[in-house]
Amino acid sequence: MGYRNLQQCVIDLERAGQLVRIREEIDPCLEMAEIQRRAYLAKSPALLFERVKGCRFRMLGNLFGTRERTHFIFRDTLDAVRRLVELKVDPNEFWKRPHRYLGAPFTALHMLPRRARSGPVLTHEIRIEDLPQLKSWPNDGGAFITLPQVYSEDITQPGVMHSNLGMYRVQLSGNQYEPNRQIGLHYQIHRSIGVHHTRSIERGEPFRVNIFVGGTPAMTLSAVMPLPEGMSELTFAGALAGHRIPMITSANRPAIYAEADFCISGTIDPQKLLPEGPFGDHLGYYSLAHDFPVLNIDKVYHRPDAIWPFTVVGRPPQEDTSFGDIIHEITGPIIPTVLPGVKGVHAVDAAGVHPLLFAIGSERYTPYAKPGRPQELLTQASAILGQGQLSLAKYLLIASHNDDPQLDIHNVAGFFAHILRRVDWQRDLHFHTRTTIDTLDYSGSGLNQGSKVVIAAAGPVLRELPTEIPSGLQLPDGCSDPQVCLPGVLAITAPRFAPDAEDRDNFGERFVSRINSDDPINTFPLIVLVDDSRFTARTINNFVWVTFTRSNPAADIYGVQSFTDQKHWGCRGPLIIDARIKPHHAPPLIENPEITRRVDALAAPGGPLHGLID
């Protein structure tokens, strides 16, 4: 039941026709990453690269490249995990259908990690320079581990049951790191390892960290699971793997995962920081170099038949989209138990995940009254923004289940239409200013600094949404090429951002000041100012990516006939979002043309990748 290591998974996938061996030598510097990106888009099999330039280890890409393959990998255990979740949501289900849950005690038993004296991972020792040096984007600061399992323990309560397993960025080379002695460890706010770091600072002592790569795929998925603080990810990994996770324990170091392919062991000085990055990240831009913790290396281990799994992040969709799908599938039913009244929450992948959240709530405050305005939705929105990584959202759009019980939270176009038909810009905008946003999001006023807006829409339909550009539309000077992105959403090409002495060009204010109350443009409830309206309107993914990764709500939202009443801001006409690229934004990710030509040749007829990638 389940795989005990990555080697078993590779053999099984190959037998099932879901893995292909690549025997051509492939360079891990840019070339392999571009192959991975194309393989994901082509829904290709997993790719086992057997000849890696400059490295003795095999590398495995596109392991979770399709939803179907992810389900195949966990086919023996996923139903059992779902049943545990069902019992968590409603324990009374056991008595209603006891036969369905007969296996639950065995699944629960697998959640207890198993103490081991040794394991394959400790067989060989190497140096950092011997590891695969994967570089994904041209301006990355060095080589990175992209599927790490970063393991730490609380120095005040050591042991596997008080541990944290997270997927945090790990830079192997470059910048100011001493080769083979130091590597960078980038973890953001709202990460559980930060709690361990804080306690280390309080005690004035360094804390030890182990980084695992490989092993059962259940460990990789568990490292990204949004589990409650204080709950060890090893317990979830055991349930998903179908066996107790073997951990090598000793008195002087944190536990080591026995079946890992690689383990990097070291110590973090809680007071020492060094620049980490740049790195091409999941918003579709580079996250720039900033000071982050440093891991001082003690040992680097690997098992005899080690395989190095990797992925590539960048503008969605990428392989980590599959992670998001299965995480939602597993944890979605729990949301109403954690957030009363909330029916569902969806982080929109195409917008870079954190910038845009959709939610469906319910209005229960006054059931005897006719629906007319958001009430309980605002309470639920506050609860959503107080939950772990959901608190990093910039835009939260929340609708009432009462208005349309069939509303699909994953239908981006349908959800926008539902909101825009009902929203009242005079009432339904609620800002959080000078607060935290995603570390990787450079649309705000500084690192981790920005704003949020809740758009809560409930009640009857207020308008029908235009789908064509009205005749006689007159645009303000400097604007051109209006394009309909979605019903009710108009993108307009505006002049490139030109900051004045105060680092604001104020074009948004000038734009709204030139729109009269009888202007045909007022039929659109939402207008987006962009650098290229045709690109923005070409696909829904382009629209959400441009609009929500390139705007900071408090700074970039304007409104026709805006007002402030008792410190509440609203507008009587359309809402305007300035989604142009600003000087303080990070640069977007662009592939190296030379690498693209080389990969094109590999994918051409007769090439080793022909039929696998486009």
C-alpha cells in the first residue's frame, strides 16, 4: 500500500506508461527547467533524466504534472485520507455508516512516525557541489532546490511530534554563501518554521534543520499541506503514504527521514542573515534578493540509488497547480468547520494564488429579512483573512450562497459575473491598509507591505453586464484600444507609468476626473488600466494575472465619483484598477532565447523529446 520510497514510485509509473527515461545529456542550468515547463503544459509523462550534465545523480521532473497522475500515485491511500477528513468534519458519520470507516483506525495508526536506528539515506556522504545544480530562470541568483522538505524541531519541545515539515526555498549556490559551507533558506511570514526560529532567538541558541529531498511522494505533498500549527506534517504523510514514516532519531540532532534520497543537515544561527535570490517565483516575476536565514552545513547524505526530484515555478499554471488541486480536494470539506458559514474558498491559481481569493459565504443573521446587503459575509471575510496563508491575499471577493446555491467557486468568469451583477461600489468595498501581503508580491509599498480589499456582494441583481464596447465611447487622452475581458470588465491601454516627484503619476485620478456621468463607459462596472489591453483580454488567465499581480488595492483602486463617508470609501460610477507595471515592481520572467532554440531542437522530429513536449 503506497510507496515507501521514490524508487518504487518510478518503477510503478514506468510500468503504467506514465514515465519516460531521457538518455540524452541535459543541462540543469536553464535547459532542464524549460523542458519541465513545456512537459507540464503538454501533459507529458513524468521524465527521468538519466544523464545530467555535470552531475552523477538522476533527476526526476513532472512527477505531479497531471491531476490524473497525482491521483494514480496516491490511489491506494487517498480514499482512506478522505474518510479521516469526513470523520473530522462530522464524527457522527461513523455511526451512520460504520462499514465505510472500518479502516480508519489503521489509517490513524499509520500517522504515528516510526523510530528507526538507521536508513538508506545515511549510506553515502557528499558535498553541496555534488548535488544537482538546477537553475530555472536566467536571472536566478544561483542553483535552488525546488522540492525540498525542510524539517525542524522546537528547541523547547524537541521530538518528531512537535516538528515542522515545510517546503521553503533553498538556494545552494551563488551570492555571498561560502561554497559547500552555507546555503540560503527562504521562508516567509506565516510559516511554522518561523515559530521555531523565534524560540531559538528567545533562547539565544542556534537550532538545527534537516532538508530532505525525495523519498515517498507523500512526504513531498505533506510539506505543502496547510495543517494547523502544532500538528506534525509527518502524521499526514504517514496517512497518505499508507505506512508509518521512519525517522532516524538521536539525542544530539533532529530526526532524519530514513527513506529520503538526500539529506542536508545543518544549523541556523538565528541572528545571521544573508541575501537570498533573485528567484523566478509563482507570481510570474522574480522575487529579488533580500536577507534571509542561512543554514551552516554539517553533513550531506544520499542513498545508493538516489534520484533528485525537481519542479519549476513561474507564472501559473505550473506543476504546483496540481499540488493546489489535490490539497483543495482533501482539505476543502474542512473549511466550514474552521470558518462557520463559509461554504468554500478558492485561491485563484492563474492570479499567482495569494493575490486573489474567491469565497462563498452565507447570510444567516436576519433570515426573516429579504436579502439586500452583505452582513455576515463581512464577518466571514475577516475570519478568512485571519487564517494562515489566506491572510496573504490582496483581493478577497466573497458572494452569498443564498443568492445562487449553484455558484461554482472555480468558474472564474462565472464568479466575476455573479459579483459584478450585484456589487454596489458605494457600499461593498472594505479596505485593509498598511498591512502584510505575500513576501513575493512587489506590488505593495515594501517587502511584506501592502493592502487588501474585501469585495462583498449580496442581494438582488443590480445591473446587466455589457459584452461589447458601446458606440460613441470616448477615452481620456493617452488611452487607447479598449477590450472586453469578461462581461462587465473593460481593459484599456494607458500610458506607461511615469512617476512624478512623489513616485506617483496620478494617472488614475486624472482618468476618473475625465469621465462624465452620462459617458457610455459607465455601463462597465470594472475598468482596468493596463500596458497592453489586447494581451490582457486575450484569455481569462491573462486578465487575472495582469490585474491582480500588478496592483496594490489601496494605492491602485480609483472610482468614478468617489467619496469618503465616515472613513468609508466608495464610488458611484465604475471601479478603476490601475494594473500597469510600476517602477517598483519586480521584472517578469522571460526565457532565454538560446535555451529555447536548444529545447526546440530536442523536441523536433527525431529528437529525444519529440512527442513529449511542444
